[in-house]
Amino acid sequence: MQTTSAVQEQPHMAASTGHPKGLYVLFATEMWERFSYYGMRALLALYMANALLFDKALTSRIYGDYTSLVYLTPLLGGYMADRYWGNRRSILIGGLMMALGQFSLFASASLYTPGQTAVSSAQMALFFLGLGMLIFGNGFFKPNISSMVGTLYPKGDSRIDAAYTIFYMGINLGAFFSPLVCGTLGEVYDASGNIVPSEFKWGFLAAGIGMLIGSLTFELFKNKYVVGPEGAALGAKPERTVEHSPVVPVNTDSPVRTETIAQPATSFASQLPKLIGIFVVVYAAIAWFMNYDWIGALVFSAMIVAPIAVLSDDSLTKREREKIYVILILSFFVIFFWGAFEQAGASLTFFAAEQTDRQLTASYTVPASYFQSANALFIIIFAPIFAVIWTVLGKRGLEPSSPLKMSIGLMFLAVGYLIIAFGVKGVDASTKVSMFWLITMYLMHTFGELCLSPIGLALVNKLAPARFASLLMAVWFLATAAGNKFAGVLSGLYPEPGKPAPHFVGFEITGLYEFFLIFVVLSAAASLVLFFLYRKLTTMMNEPVATAA
């Protein structure tokens, strides 16, 4: 009788799993959004190189601009949701914008004519319009759907961690099968083994349809299932704004913290004119240094000035500052990780398409875009195993600290590039190497991601002072944005036959072996530096141990 009553009072609760049904609505919505994002990303570099006729340097630069801005616009999306629209409206607007962005890419690809030697202005305009809508649509969508997961549960509910694990599986499920679907439709080869650029449109169309399915799923089921523990609708338009707050909550995994509203940072407001001045000076200097790469200057300037904004607050205690320094130091190392890891959508796609032997059988060649599914598949397989490993080590008192785990993650990244560097050593541009090298590298990179990405997010949530939780999470994602931009810069060094050899800090890149060694050195150096710092950082992280009087 009591069980029946509980079920009647909470119709949104799934009796078979113990999780609210709203979790699975969000799971499906996010899965289709990731299908859309990664399906398009799998084709993006190939489309620019083969249909828009960009060289690898320009393709890499645009790729880096796109993926870095994707991590900046959630600041705007979170602001609009918390102040004006609410989560629900922001998710709908973001989803529809992203669908329109994919359809704009479909229209751009549809204007391609076989054998064209020049790109029409309409084709180019539709391409950049599509990227812009995807960038802003993601900003409205991504932070708001992530923040709704935790609000499905009562405060302190032990199921929240499991809920985010389920939600994370949805992300990787979409990331896994999207390159397979969109790659099959969009990456087509003729009888001579040459890519057919006119077919890219079908991959973009599939990505757009996937985004519509995700938006429709959310709209159909949000009112019934995306509700709080008491059955009230979640993510509605906010009834009031948060005034004089030092930050606007962005991409958090929980409702707005009381301290964020209760402790206005007057010192932050008084520092605003100075911070704006610093930003302008830093932006101008970086833009000049980067040869007037305005987007790169924006990303790196934000990464520099945002920490200054946090540390300028006079209310911070010495203990809080120490914890913030840990977050900022680790954010710096994150840039190197994503700078190497995010080669997947650019230089590694070039490598898969041009210098990987993808002939599986006599009649079937694996599309280059398929390899972008490897990371997601490995995460689905190995994430539970890593969770068990950390648990077992923790029970024995042997679990590495978070900074040490991140150092290990960077070393896995270096090992992955070392493997593929050996695979191409002594191989000329006309020779293709086994798929084994690329797949093994992606396996090592997945191990690295599992040691760094979820660990870092949890660390920020743990260490950040409550009134700066959102801004420091934004700093963390700014580091990811900077890493993605850095990835585009590094991908532009990919050697092309018949063109002058690129240089990196005086090092001449004459072939793929030298190119991959760049990432070995950068990742390994970052790992070793962090290894030597991890004890100090661990000490700064830990709360003081109380001693008996």
C-alpha cells in the first residue's frame, strides 16, 4: 500500500530503475544533439578540403575557430537562461538554431557542382552561416540541458552521480554512431577511390534531422517528465534576476547556490572598468602576436583575464585563493591536453583519409570519418573499468590524487602519439600504413581522457568557492576553448607534399613523423611538469587536518 502510494505521488519516477523518467528524456535529447555535433564534425574538415577547396592550413584554422567558439558561447547561453528565458526555452531555441545550422551546411553542399574549380559566394556564405548558427545554438543548448540533470533529484540524493553517468553514456552513444551514419551518407568515393564532394550534403542533412529529433523529443515529453521531486516543472522562465552577483551561473550541475545570491561581490563590480581595460590591452597584444587572428585573440584573452577577474575579489580568503590557484594551474595544463587530443577532427582526419590503409575487404573501404567513433566506443567500454580501478585503489589507500591522475592522462596522450609516430617513421607520403596505428593511438587517448576530463570537472566543483563556482567552471571551459583553438593552430602544421615545410618553434616539419613528435614532446613535457608539481598541488587542495587540543 505504501509503495503504491509513493508511485502515485511521483508518476514521473521510473519504478524499474529508481531514476526519474525525465533523466531519460534528457538522455535522448542530449544523445541526438551529440549525434548532430559529432556527425557534422566528422565531415567538416573533409568538406572544407574537398568541396570548398581550402588548403589544410586554412581548414585547420577554421576548424579551431569553430570548436573553440563552441566552448565560449555557453557563457552567453547560460546568461540568457538564468536571466530571461529559462532552461526550457533556451534548449528549444538552441536546438532549432543548430538544426537550421546543419540545414544551412546541407544547402551549401548542395550548391557544389562536380569539377568546380572555384567556390560560389552563395556556397561560402551558407557555409559560414551554418557554422555561426551551430556555434550560438550550442551556446544556448549545451549548458542548460546539462544543468537540468541534477535538479531532477532532491538535494543530496545519492542517485545524482549515477544519473550523470547515465547522461554521460548518452553523450558517448551519440558520438559513437553519428560518424558511422553521417560518414556513410556523406563520405562517398568513386570507382577510382576519389571522394565525391557532392555527397557531403546527405551527411549534413542527417545531422540536421538528428537535431530535430532531439528537439522534438524534449518538447513532447518535457512537461510530463522533466519535473522536480515535487512534480513541479523544471527550467521555466526565471521569476527574478540575480542582481549584483559576481557571476551568472553557467553550465553547473546543480541549482544556483545560495551563496552566489547571498554574497554580492561589490569589489568585483568596482574592478570592472580596470578588467575591461586589461582585456582590451591583452586582446590587442595577442591579436598582433597571432597576426591579427581575432578569434584566437578573443579565446586566449578571455582565458587570461577571467582568472584575474576572480582573483581581484577582496573577499577571498587565503585558503580560497590556494584552491583557486590549483584550478588555474591545472587549467593551463588542460590547454595542452585538448590541443593534442582535438586533432581528431582535423589533422588526424587528413591522416585517416590520405595515409591510412582503410581497405577492409576487396570491395569495402572504411570511410575516414568512421575513426572518429573510436574514442566514444572506447569510453563506453572502459569508463566503468576506470571507475572500478579508482574505487579499488581508493579502498586500499592507493588512489592517485586528481593532479596526478591528470599527469597520467597527459602521458597516455604522449604515448598515443609516440605509437603513431613510430607507425609512420620512414614512410613517404605515397605509402599508406595500417589502421592499427590510428586505432591504438585513439585507445591511448581515451585512457588519457578518462584520467583527465571527468576528474578535472569534479575537481573544479569541489574546490571552487560557492560564490565563484560558475565563473571558475567557465574558466575551466575557457581552457578547453583555448585548447581547441591551439589544436587548430597545430593542425595547420600538417605537412603537405609540394608545399614549403612548416616550422614550429624553429623545428622543421619535413614529414608526419616530425609532425606527430610535436604532440609527443608537448604532452610528455606537460605531464612531467605536472608530475613534479602534483604533491604541492595536492597539499594546496586538501582541507587542513584538525588536531586535538
